[in-house]
Amino acid sequence: MLLLLTVVSGFVDATSFLKLGRIFVANMTGNVVFLGFAAIGAGGVSLTAPALCLIAFLAGAALSGRLATTKLGRDPFRLLRTAIAVELALVAVAMIVAVVRANDLGGSVGPTTYVLMALLATAMGIQTATARRLAVPDLQTTVLTSTLSALAVGSWFGGNSSAGTGRRLLAIAAMLIGAIVGAFLALKINLMAPLAAVAVLLAIAGLGAHRLARRLPDPLPARPS
């Protein structure tokens, strides 16, 4: 399920970068760098877009944290199911906005574009914080820096032999596949195509979490933060 969410991250970042004004909605490291560029007046770099995405991402992460403090936080599958449901709802709203305000897209960045950025960044904040809570090694779903580092350290060249190499390679492949397919759909079809694919992937992951949650009728013991 987390690999599916990693594919989702590739889709949404490809879509936001190519169709929403060269901005990331999942990879916040890039947005912090963009803020630095904008702060010194680098040409063509917006201050508003990365700042908005960062704020929306933090809001989504905070919401995930709030969910984790409830009884949902005692069961990883119920927490994941709820997080994916909220994320899917945000993507669905983004799709509706993209259809209703289609005439506002495709040109300069405007209010509709900012609304889409905020919705998708909030969804990615929820996803990232939830994945962090689940703490599956090398599957943070939105970033690969630590995964790439662990892959190199755990390789033969790094002087180690790691059992997690396969999982790390799968995470990298998932992000790459999402970026490739998302970029293709965004460029060759339209903005709606990758968003629809994201909705399908989220629905599949959510269904998987729901089925697993039903097998655990009683909440698991609370995990330490």
C-alpha cells in the first residue's frame, strides 16, 4: 500500500510541476529551495506558490497528527485507511475544481491554480505524516533522499550487505514510474488524466487498508510517539 502511495507522489509532483507552474506539492525540500531563490529575486521564481504549498502541506501533516492522537492511532491499518480516505476526498475536490474552472488553467498561474496546489499539497502532507507514523523503513512515500543514501550504504560498494535493498529499489522504482506515467498523461492528455489515475491508486490502497483493518476488530496497544 505504501508503494502505491509512492507511485501517487510521483504522479502528483509530475502533474504539479508540469501543469501548475513548476512547483512541487509532495517534495517540500524543493519548495524550501524555491523560497530561497525567490527571496533573492531570482527571475521567474514565485514566492507565493512554494509558500502556499508549504503551508498547505504542514496543515495536512498536522491533520494526520491529530488523527493519530485518536483511537485510530492504535491501529496502523485504520489510521492508514482514514488518511487515504481524506486524501482521496481532497483529490476528488481538486478534480472537480479542474473541471469546473478548466478555462482558468493552461495559462498564467492564477487563483484556480493556487487552489489546486493547496488541495494537493494538503493531501501529500497527510500522506507523508501518516507514512512517518507507520515507520516502515525506506517507505516515506514522498521523498527518496534517505532511501537512496541507505541503498548506497547498504550496497557492496558501501562495504555492507543490507536485507532492505529490494525494498529500497522498489520505492525508487515506484516514484520513477509515477513520475514517468504522470508526466506522460499530463503532457499528452490533460491535467485530469493523472489526477484520475491518482484517485484510482488511492482507492486501491484505501480498499487494501480497509480490508486489513476489518481483520483487527480490537485496537492495538498504543504506540509511543
